[in-house]
Amino acid sequence: MSTPKKLLITGAAGLVGSALRRYLRGRYQLRLLFHSNIPPVEPEDEVVVADLGDFETMLEAGAGVDAIAHLGIATTKPGYPNSRYTQMIMDTNIRGTYNIFESARINKIPKVVFASTNHVTGFYEKENQRSSPDLLVRPDSMYGVSKAFGEALGRYYHDQYGMSVYCLRIANFPNTDTVNTPYEPGRNRWLSARDMAELTACCLEAPHPQFGIIYGASKGGELKWDLSNAKELVGWEPQDRGAPDA
């Protein structure tokens, strides 16, 4: 019996990180990176507490792993001025994402799954246009700008160094398998925890090397986004439904 691959999950305390810990435990050895607060973990989990902006620590965090799921982002709180949040985005989403990709290169990690966002193409949505991975980016916020940077960085590391990089443009993710918002037919924005975990696993097991941008949404979002390339690239089809059939 082969030894499970070792997966580094950054932002492991967040909504997506919590879902991956829940669904991927047992399928992979987990090294979990937390910024400060550590939730309950299993004895077999490796734990790293560090700032994504610290390059040397990110280099150490990537040593000896087989893949990275990079989920860590800057988070704001009520009352934070926008200028402060923007600086946090620069420090964490931009500098931290560079640190992760460079750690992967130096440590010869062949795969990175990058948690992007539908906000990379948010202005298409504001204009009620259907988005696809082939369209020019039109971010609707500095958060979307930072994720567009991460996608471009991933493309560079794929083309320059042969790294497999999958950018998952995650839509609404409340970390549940129960739909908690009604959506019109074809306009689902919800991604279930189970579908997110399986999409990540499909990326981790997909042929190497590849680069791909995939919209992360459960069934029923085909009028908002082109969801067709996920099956072709990584063999993933959502199992849960976030909107009724048209």
C-alpha cells in the first residue's frame, strides 16, 4: 500500500480550509498552516503557525510536501478602514502568494491548487454577462485584483517551470452541503463543501503538468459561468445542486 501524498493547506482555519480538512483527511497526509488561531486538529496532522508574508517560513512550510492547496487570504473586520484592508491584501494575497509559488519551485513541489475567486471576472457578472476562463479579467475589487495576480503568477510558474497549477474561481462558499440561498435556474452561485473538496482532489490527481482556470460552482450555474472545462481538465463534475433545473 502506497503512502498517501503530503498536502500543505494554507489558510487551513478558513471556510474552505475547514472543508478540505474534513473531506480530505485520510486521503492525504495533512500539513496545516494557520495564521494565529488553531482549531481542533487530529494528532496525525502537522501544524505550522506562520504569516504568509514571511518568505523563509513559507520555504520551510513547503519542504517535503507533494502538493499545496493555497487558500490563505487577508481577512478584514467591521470597522477596518479600506486603506488598511488594501494593505493587508498587498501583504498577504500578493506577497504571500508569491512566497507560496516560490516555495513550491524551490522545494520542487509539482502541483499548486490556488483558491481564486469569481470576483476576478466580477464586472462581467455586474453587467449580466456569462463569464468564461478565456475572457480577459475584469476584477470588481482589490480582492479580485489580488486573485488575478495569483492566476497570472500561476500561469508564469507553469510556463516557466513546468509546475501544474489549477486556479479555482470559487463562488459563494458557506462551508455547508445544504443550499441556504435560493437561486434562479442556471444562476447558481453556491459551491458545496463536498464539491469543493472533490474538485481539489481531482486537481491533485490530474495529469501533470497542466494549467487550468476552473469556476467552482455546484450544478446549476451554467448561465453565469462556463463550467464545461472542469471535466476535460481534471475529470470533475459537481454532485450537488445549487439551483433548480431550468
